[in-house]
Amino acid sequence: MRLRQRTAARAATAAGFVLLLMTGLSVQAQDMEISSGPEEFSFDIGEFEKSPWSLHGYTQGDPSYSRLNRDAASYRLSFPGSERYRLQGGIEIQAGLTYQQGPFKAYALGRAEERYDGEEWDDDFLLYEGTFSLRAGPNAYFTLGKTLLRWGKGYAWNPTNFAGRDRNPSDPDLSLEGYWMGFTDIVKSFSGPLRTLSLAGVILPVSSDMNTAFGDEDNVNIGGKLYLLLYDTDIDFMALSEGSRSARYGLTASRNVTSSFEIHGELALIADSRKNVLGPGGAVTTETNDAWNCLAGIRYLAPTETTIIVEFYRHGQGYTEEEADKYFDFVQAAEATQFTTAGHALSGYQQPNFMKNYLYLKASQKEPFGWLYVTPALFTIYNLDDCSFNLTPEVTHTGVENLELRFRCNYLAGGEGTEYGEKPNAWKTDIRIRYFF
């Protein structure tokens, strides 16, 4: 029965993407149709009109090989066996289809993948976004559907992204799933110190079968963002009402000091933030207080075409070094039944960057030593509380049209009882082969 269900799911996924591809390709074929008769010169302005359809996306493979850290607390949670190395990977297709005619626009972005987790293969289909938009005049936009918001100025973290999903600091450009919502944006331009003003509004409902990952069910969450371009400085004020999550308020700013030097920052207040804390004997208590999250960063492009990004992140909802020590000690000593009992209450300790203070640093160099189409980079996320870190060198090659090759190696360093010292991987290498269409 399970095999038949999996086969049916794979067939449905494949059929959906074939239909998506055929729709886009058929439109392109209509535009490229060639008559079988003798060539004749004619001029028809209709031949140069842009098609309302557009298709884009990529297919990729990403095998990876890891050495596991069997002494780490997280190893016990992730790998109950005693394996030392693990091979993983998958094949993925991501496609976006857009239809735009006059003031109306429809957009869908989805992913289908077949992934091997080191033990078995599994398939999955996910709709990242699916929206209908209407442009009501030159300065007003209305959107309904599943969409992804990226509020904030940070590259690795966005503490003010109240109505979106958290980025993965180790790969900030990865596509993320949106939420079902209604969204509107009204823009006005001026002459003078205030160049642009825009007001955005969000209505995000949560029920038992919609946006369940956002928070408590049976709530309608209302948010908004005011954007100003004032004295060549981008400024945002944003807020989210109390509902599925507690109320929160944010401020962001960014400015190009020179053409090659930019500064940015974010500040967020999370009212009545709740945090589950592990106490003696595995008892879990809930602390409630107002939390401040902040980010400050720079981006610099050197004359040598070296790009440097530095960000400091203060996670006000995070755990202290002492609280983290208690958790790691509990994981090392606890039995499997105790994990089951604690369950969701300890999930906060298992989130990426769950402690207080972090530093992100990335440096990339375009075509060093005259190596065309090659971009090496090095980035690290450093935990300022316990001095553990991950370090990732990578090399990207784009010399073949529509083909991108990326190789990276992620190394984790830290002592016993530190965040990165207790990760399940000691190091991990991966290759990503991505073809765009």
C-alpha cells in the first residue's frame, strides 16, 4: 500500500511539472513558428509583442558527504545508530510560471524533488508561491494568494521579517515557502528630501488547514509596513498585531555611504515573547518577557572586486550559555523516553542560531588571478557566547551558459557543550549542479 501511494504521489508530481513545462513551451513555440513555404519579407508589429506568458526555473542535483560527530548531543537526536559517515543528496526541479496581461498578473512557483537522506528515498512537491495580483493605477498593487515577504535589510538574518519565514544563514538565497495572505502596497513619489513613500498592508489568517506553521490557530493576523526613501536613506517601520504570535514592532534602515560601501540595520521588539527553559531534572518552565532583536551590518565592494559582508546579530529570544549547557547535559544523559516526554517543549533549543549573539562574515572574490567565470568565497557564522563557529569555503563556476557549478565544504568547530561543537556533523562537503531554463 505504501509503495502504491508513493508511486501515485510521484506520478502526480511529475504530471504537474510536465503540464507546467508544456504550457510555457507551447507558448514559446507559437511565437517561434516557421512557415514551410518560401521565405517572404513582411513586417507585422504583432510579431514583436511580448508574450503574456513566461517560464523560468532550474533543475539541479546536490550530492553531499558528511562525517558525523558521534560525541555530539545532537547526534543522539538525529542518528540513533553508530554510523560515522553519511551520503545524502537529491534531484530537484523548481519552476515558476508567470502570466501578465495589462494590470493583471498570475504567478506560481513550485518545487518537486526526490531526496535520499542516507537511508531511503523520499519524494516531495511544494508550492512556494501562488498569487493573483492587480495593479490598480500606477501606484497601487493588490495581491491575493500564497506569497513570500522578505521584510528587512539583513543578508543572513531578518529579525523584522514578521510575516515571512526565517532565512537559512548558511544559504540565504535559498527559495522559501510563503504564507497564504492578502497583501497591498501603495507607492507615492515626491521631489525633495522625501523621494518615495509606500504603505503596505498584510492580512494573514491561520486555521487548522492554512498557515499552521505561523502560530496559534483561529486567528487573523494584521501587519503593515511604512517605507520612506528620505535623504537617500531607506527606512522601514513595520508592525504585526497580536494573534497567532505576540505583537511585534520593527525599524530598519540602510544607506549607501559611497557607491561601494553600504550600512544597514534592523531593530525588533517582540512583546510578551515566550521561551521554554529546561530546568533541573528535565522540568520545563515558560518565561514571558519583551525581547529585543537587533542586527547591524555593512557591505563593501573593494576596487579588486572583493565583496565583504559583515553582520552582528543579537537574538533577544535566544538562550544564554548557561541555559545551553543544561540542555546539552540533559541530552547526553537522558533516555529516549525523556525526549518523547519533553517533545515540543524543547524545540527552541534545536533551532538554528538558538543562542544570543552571533557574527556573520562573508568574503567573495570575482574571477581571481584572471580565472574567468570563477568566484571563490569564504563565510563563517561565529557564536560570540561560546566561541564556536562554522567555516565554509566555496567555489562557483558559471562558464557554461545556463549552468552553475558550486562546490563547498562546511567545517564545524567548538568544544564540548558549545553550539557548533554539539552539531551532528563534524564536516560536510557538497556539490550543486544547477541548470537554468
